[in-house]
Amino acid sequence: MGGEKKYHVSIIGSGNVAFHLAKSMYNADVMVDEIWSPNRKNRETLAKAVMAKATESLAGIIPTSNFYLIAVPDDKVKEVVGNLPRLKGIVAHTSGITPMEVISSRFKNSGVFYPLQTFSKQRDVNMTTIPFCIEGNTDAAAEKLTNLAGKLSQKIYAVNSNERKELHLAAVFVSNFVNHLYHTANTLIEENGLSFELLLPLIEEVAAKVKTLSPAAAQTGPAHRNDENTLNMHREMLNPHPDIKALYNLITHQIIKQYHE
């Protein structure tokens, strides 16, 4: 271990994904050379936390890093790639939806380094349990990105761009959409002076069930039973909230269709 060569990484971005990757790499004894971000405060704060250089110039980014990880919003990846200088290290993005070709068309050593998780700066995450979806434009690039991911996680998968898009879509359903439903539920119960805390054990049990049961087998509730009395009572309760009622009816219809048609 003493003679093992350290990886050197430059991170392009300072948002949620960049924040957690930089912190995790620093803690895994990976050298974070540089942090770039258009937001001065964010780049300087993150760079200081991982003892890296903060830079405001993509054109002047350090040319000697082994990896350049582009961790910016999906719709900014192409713009960032176009503004980078020629680099010898592996240039990879962390986007679930962006094809590898956005990078590989410009850099001969390129790939994707996609951690399949939701990130918020306010919450610590256990990076060792997060699936990393790796793609490289060459076998050598894929191997090196896999080795870098292995510094952070025990779960590493070779996933191509088409497969990754499907995963990203599925992740939106189980993460972003589900969280919106949490917000919807919270809105309804707060109107009646109740606390969201009452729902937490239910949320935890539903999440635990799908670790051992298929989602289809885990489904319960009035739509699953096609209990029209309860469904109609809920619909009446939602009359003051037409948008939420429409959402309720749509999901109810989908569940009834799955189990009773």
C-alpha cells in the first residue's frame, strides 16, 4: 500500500454531486487537484474542504490530473465539454441521461462516472453502498474509471449509455416522483394540524419491503383491493385540491388496471 500511486482528480462543478464526490475522494486518499465552478463561493468553499485549488477558468484547468470529472447539471455538460482545453487524462461526466459521445467526440480518453443516488449537501451519504455505473470509450478508460470508483464504492457496474438512460428514468420514478408524493402528503396532513413524522414508519416499511418482495407483490391499499367506497371517500376529500385529486385518480387507475383488468 505504501508504494501505491495516488490518483489525481480535478472536479468540474460544485453542486450536490461534485460536493459528495470531492469529499469522498479526499477521504479515500485520492488527490483532488482542482475544483472549477462558475460560483466563486461554492468553488472556494469546496476546494478548501478538500485542500484543492479553486479555479474560475476552464481553459486554464490543471493539465496533469489523471481524471476530470464533470459534475454539472445535465443541460450544462455539453457546454462545459466544449470549453475545456485538450487534456491527456480521462474526461468523464457524472450524468445519468447524457450520452458518452458528448465527451468521446472530443476527448480520446473519456467515459461516464455515474453514481446512482440522490445527493444533498445537507446530508451525509455512505458512498460505499452506492452503485457506480461506469462506461469508457476504450477498455483502458473503463478499467481506470472502474478502479477510481473502487476507491469509493463496493458496487460498480459496467453500464452503456442506453442502459444508463433507462436507469435514470427509473430513478426519477423511485426518487424524485416519490419525494413529490411525500410533499403532497405533507401538504394534506399539515392542513389538519398533523405531523409528517406520523408517516415515517410507514415510509420506512414500504422501502424495506421492496428489498425482499417485488414491487408488484408489495402493493397494498384501496386501489389494489378495488375498494370503491374508500376510493370515492378519498376523492370527495380531495375536492378542494383538484390537481392532487387528478394525480390520485391517475395513480388509482394505473393500480386498478394492473391488478383487476
